[in-house]
Amino acid sequence: FALPETGAGESALRSARPLSGLLGRRDAVVAGPAMSDAKASSLITRHLLALCEAQLVLDAAVLMDLSSHADRLRSPARPAVLTPHIGELAAMLSFDSAKIE
């Protein structure tokens, strides 16, 4: 399923209401690819961690704000799968990407 979008192509989600009716019918939910708006991705992450019982696959923009959601990441229905590329992993760990490669 797709979320409402702004004219710039970012998520226009302002509440959990559009998500709550859709999440119960999913085995897995992917969040983050093609997103760049930190505020929107943080809001989506917060709602998903609160509402989703499906397997979460977190990528791209949502990875950059995971520390803000650490309390909810510790007790999800299922452990989240994180899929960072080397640059995202370096940013998450505050490392130089050359050291990771």
C-alpha cells in the first residue's frame, strides 16, 4: 500500500489513522526507501513501531532517526530487520564509511 504524498513526493502522513486499518493484514512492512524528509520518516517510524505486528523492514531515511525510537525498538512484536548500505551504516554508527568497507 502507498501512503498519501505531498507535491514533492514525500509522505503526507499526519496521523496513524491511514496506517491502522492496513497494518493488520500484512505479513511484512517495508519503510524508508525513497524518503528524504526526516520529520515525515520519524513520524512513520513512530506509528509503525506502535501499531505494526508484522515483520518490519527498515531502510534508508527511517534508519537515520532510529535512536529517537530506541524504547520502542527494544520491544516490537518481532525484531525489526535493518537494511542499511555502507553509507547509512556509517552514519548510524558515527563511523567513516571507509572504516566499514
